[in-house]
Amino acid sequence: MPRGPAKKKIEDTTSQSLQSKLWATADKLCGYMDAADYKHVVLGLIFLKYISDCFAQRHAEIVAEGDRRSMC
């Protein structure tokens, strides 16, 4: 019996469980806030994601540059 599909099914279930928990948490948070206030939370999270991506990209560039220098 192949085990691949069964493992994927478990991962999908875990992913769905996580997604449903995140969605429920977002619904609770939104329920206690006015839509205008919730907008600031979401925009802040988007900004943090952007900064995180920029940091990761720049970090990778610096590491690659350091690797090139150590080869010389």
C-alpha cells in the first residue's frame, strides 16, 4: 500500500485546521473592532510582511556577496 497519499491527506487536514483557526481568530478580532480600525491592523500586517521580504532578500544578497569575497 502506498503511503504517499495518506501522508498528503494528513498534511492537508492540518493545513485546513490551521486555516480555519486563523480565519476564526480573524473573525473574532474583526467582531470587536470597527471596520476602520481593523483596516489599520491589516495594513500594518501587510507592511510587516513587505519589510520582512525586503530584509530576507537583502540578507541573501549580503550572504552571497560574503561568499564571493571569501573565494578570492
